Amino acid sequence: MAEYARNARRLREVMGGHIEDLLRAGLSVVLDFHANTVANRQWMRGLFEKAGAGHRLHVIDVPDTVCKARLRQRNAAGTHEFTVSDAEFDEITGYLVPPSADEGFETIVYRDA
């Protein structure tokens, strides 16, 4: 986890200005960065606010049992280089902080995803 956090931080540092430039140019940008913590969402907010661009935060809200079943299916298919155990899933999702209304995002929630 520490290596992932370090590399994700480095990637944000490198990409931030470029993303702002794209938004200022009127282009749409889809960020596939995790937005599972308040701090990460604040970083994203900073990008679109500095660029004066609109935004939408897409949130998938399905039970852990559904997520784990999908992971097991993906793991069994062998089509992805990274497999995730139930324990790893629990560890990763332990960092999840769902967005709250007071964060001010235009949020689209998917419950049947």
C-alpha cells in the first residue's frame, strides 16, 4: 500500500497542471484516479476549480458481497494481471470514505452497477 500511495502521489503531481490545461482549453477529462478519500477528492476539486470547469463525481454504491463476487469472477477468468483476495479487498476498502453532501460535488450514484 505504501508503494501505491507514493506512486499515486507522484502521478498526481505530474498530471495536475496538464489536466488543468486541458480543462481550460474546454476539453472533457475523465479521471480514473481513486476518489475514495476526502483528500483525493479535494485534489480533484482543486483541478476543476482552478480551471473554471464543471464536474461530475460518479460513485458506484453496491454491497461488498457484489464487489467480492465480481472480483472472484475476474480472478477466475485470469484476464487481469492483478488478483485480489477477500482480505485484500477488505484492507483496500477500509480506506474508503464515501463523499458527503457538504463536499459540494455534483454526484451521480449508481446502485445497480
